Amino acid sequence: MITFYYNLAPNPMKVALCLEEMGLPYELKPVDTRKGEQHHPDYLTINPNAKVPAIVDQDTGATVFDSNAILLYLAEKTGRFLPPEDPVERGELLSWLMFVATGVGPFSGQAVHFKRDAPDPKEYAVNRYLFEARRHYSILDARLAGRPYMLGGIYTIVDMAVWGWARMVPFILGEDAWTTFPNLKRLLDEISARPAAQAAIALKDQHAFKTEMDEEARRHLFRHVTPQWN
Amino acid sequence: MITFYYNLAPNPMKVALCLEEMGLPYELKPVDTRKGEQHHPDYLTINPNAKVPAIVDQDTGATVFDSNAILLYLAEKTGRFLPPEDPVERGELLSWLMFVATGVGPFSGQAVHFKRDAPDPKEYAVNRYLFEARRHYSILDARLAGRPYMLGGIYTIVDMAVWGWARMVPFILGEDAWTTFPNLKRLLDEISARPAAQAAIALKDQHAFKTEMDEEARRHLFRHVTPQWN
């Protein structure tokens, strides 16, 4: 049994897809970040970074946080959704997983923050992060030209990582962005049609997360606005 | 033989330390990002993300980009600087490596960009990224209280990843930041005194990288200011 600490943001959704694809039994532990539950001392013993997702693998006692760490942990646990064991394939797996982890995710996240949440003046930051988000998605799209999946012919955890953020492309770059990224759109649509993705998307019916981005939510999410340090 | 594409920034320095610690033979390929060499078509076939570091492992034919991917690849290649094989330890390794990869690195990088390179008005973004950088370093410091290394008693690739960014703390947060992070400072000093770190630091004498942050450098590094897209 896997205990899965989650909300409905892109990173937890990558892990939901992975758990479903692997058919691993899991129990849901919603963490309502707009209510500040990520800062609860009990949760900080699971993930000192105060973010979701995290898992506790009850079979092994392992605690894992960061969505990309969890994808790799679960792939190694099950031996599934990995490329063949070979140094060249391993290099591609690690490189592209990190490309999503350190590039696509952080820059998309900053684009959302500045576009949706930050106050004016913000033109420079919005331009920077929309440019960087678009640049990263264009690299994914180029990679997927002539390849069914990110590592070639096999559906792997890298595609699951890509799926979580590809779902955000219209929100970040506008609906017409898909005309520029046809290969990425093809992968997104193919994965979204899978039963595992449908089950992951249906998690939204399991718990009523706070939806308002009000003062309380902003205080918990954007602590730099009322910092304890500085 | 490892071909090592590098400059003197924190992420390539992590890999330089790792190559030296492992005693792997490597050949240097400087990539002068202030001259735009990261955008050269030949280099993009190595790293389509147009960043350093990247390696080509001539023994296996593997190409690996992203510093954290390279650390994990080299640790698995050599079987060194990893915790014991055990799911709990593997979970900690992956979690903390990703904490550096997706948190410490990106937020420190954005802090440097806004503090040093971005034009005014930038107060909100500077505050955001200095807060987030400080928050991440405080989590590393708390983790290192009562533990010699990030994963406990053993020096691993996670410590090498931390070292690269811990060297930047005074530049990002000011010299007095070390009074707040004594455990992180202890680890930094211990690793910096190792012969491998001394050899990594001495790479600065191997190639004359462009040092001026002039218009040419800004054009190559901050392409969102004169975007091709948008």
C-alpha cells in the first residue's frame, strides 16, 4: 500500500497517473495547500519542503517527496515504465526526466505565478517566464517529432512527467499554443485517453479542495509576501 | 574517458567535483555561454536545452545532460557515492537530489537573475526569489543538524549537488547568511577542503571564459529580452 499525499496540481497528477498505470494500491491523503495544510508539523516530517506530492511506501517504509523522485522510485520498485537496461538508455531517461523536473516544471510554475498571481508591475517577469515555458515546450515538441514517446518506442515515466505539465499548456500559453506543438498535443491526447489518466483526472471528485485564491490561500502559498525572514 | 562540456557556473562545478571524486578520466570542452556557444547546432545535438553541463561517456556512448542527471548516472556507473541499496535509502537519495535539482538550483538561479541581471522595477521578484532561496537553504541547514552528510553518515552525490549551490550563498544572501546556516557552512567547508574540490575549483585556470556581462552576453543568456517567439 502507498500513502499518497496530493492535491490536483500538475506535479501530484503525474504521480496519480503513475500509480494508476502501475496498478499499485494506494490510499489518498489530501493536502489542501490553500488552507495551509502543507505547513502542518506532521506533514513536514513527510516532506520538509512543504509541498505536494509525497508518498510513504508502507511495503518498505520509504518516504519519497518531489514528483520526479517518486516517479523514479516507483519505476524502480516495479521495474515498469523504464527503458531497457543500457547506459545509453539510462542516460536518456535521466536527462529527460531532469529536463522536465528542473526546466519544464519550475519555469511553467513561475509563468503561472507571474501571469495569474503576482501584482503589477510584472511585465519583465511575465515575458521571461512565458518565453522560457514556451522554449521548454518547444524542445519537448521537437523531441517528439518522429518518436512516439520521449525515449522512443516505449511509454515511460518521462512521458508521465511530461503529461502533467502538457495539460497546462493552454492555461499558460493560450489555446492556440497547440498549433505550434502538434507532437506534444498528440502525446497529451494519447495519454489522456488511457484508463489510468482518466482515473487520475477523476481524483478531483474524491475531495473538495478549497478553490478560492483569497487572502488565506495567498498567505499560505506566497509566504514571501509576508516573510518570516528578510 | 568522459567528455565534459562545462563552464564555471554552479551546476557544471557539481559535476567537476563528482568526476574528481570518482577519479574518472575526463577531457574538458569549455562552452562559453556569454559568447553563445551553447546555441551552436553541434552543441544542441548534445544538449537540446542549450545549457551546461553535459557529458558524453566515451566508454558507453551515453550522452547525459543536466547536472543532477549526470551525478546520478556517474554514481550508478561507478557504484560509488551512493547510500546502501535499500528502498528507504533510495527514497531519501532521490528525494534530496530532487530537492536540490528542482528547488535549490532553480530558485537560487532566479534569485541571481533578478538580483544581478534584471532591470527595475523588480522588487517583488527579488523578494520572492531571495525568500525562496533562503527557505531552501534553511531546509538544507536543518537537515544537516546532527547529520554529517545529507543522507546521514555517508558522503554522497547529494552532498556534491549541495556543494555547488552552497558556494553561492554569500553572493545570493550576503556574507552574514552563514551565521544562520552553520551546518550548511560546515559541509561546504569540509567538501571544499577535499582534493577533489580543490581540483574542481582549479578548473578556472584551464580556460579563459568571457567575464563581461555586456550586450553580447545578455543577448545569448537572456533571450526572452529579444525573443524569437511571443
